[in-house]
Amino acid sequence: MRPALRVPPPTPRLAFRPMTRDDLDDMAALLGDPEVMRHYPRPKTREEAADWIDWNQRLYRQEGYGLWVVVLSDTGAFAGDCGLTPQEIEGVTELEVGYHIRTGLQGKGYATEAAAACRDHARDALGAERLVAIIRPDNTPSQRVAEKIGLPFERAAVSRSGLPVRVHAARL
């Protein structure tokens, strides 16, 4: 049986919706931005952004969740993506909260607001008991977001791609 797709409720400044192929221009700009992707091996190409959308659409069908497009409530403008994905870390699959916010909107608390809504959605709608954020050691802004939403540093680890990461985690 396919799980029902449930999207987090809006926050005071943000709304969430499933990603579609119509979001390719915005997602390619977001994931292709060297500043947004500075803690990844490299920015993504347009084709990789399309694959990102396809991956999230598969997650919606298989898991009932994924990363959602985040828009500003007052204008409907694209702000980024945020959501929940299953991620393997050191042989264990964990539920991770992830987020990317457009460069021009960073530093305004949007990532924290979106990530907190997704944390609450994981607990309240999905019944998740644990949530992690897997973050590169030099990505201090993302580490601060994780800590602000109640995911303190748990341990150092190595990602599936062999990169060092910090696992921030908490029981929900």
C-alpha cells in the first residue's frame, strides 16, 4: 500500500508543496548556485537538478514524504527546499531533515523555520521517533540550524561518499 503524501502545514512566513518538473528552473538555480552548494562536492547541473526532482517524487510515492518546495507565504516566491529523506549513515538508515535556501534569503531565519516545521511534521504526522541532520564539518550555519531545532551534535561520522560529516540528532 502506498503511503499518503502529507505536506507540513505552513509556518507564519513559509508554505510547503511537493516538487514538480515545473520547478526545474528554480531548483536548477538553487542547486547550481556555488554559494548554496559550497558544502557539497560541487554545484549540481540542470540535469542533476531534474534528477533531484525525480528522486523526491519517488520518495513521495514510496515514503509519503521527501523534500518540499518552500515558498514565501506573502508573495509565493520560491525560497528553496526543505524536508525529510531517508539517509544511510554508517550502515544505518536514518530520517534526515535537509534544507537549502536561496542565497539572497539566507540569514533571515527561513532555514530554521522550515526545518522546525519539518521536524514537527516528522514527529506529529509521520510518528518518527528520531531525526538527524548530516552536516559537513565546515558548514557551521547548517549546524546552527540543527541545534536551534533541537538536534545537538551527536557524533562525527563518514558519509556514504567517504566525506567526513557531523551527525546532529535527537529523539522526537
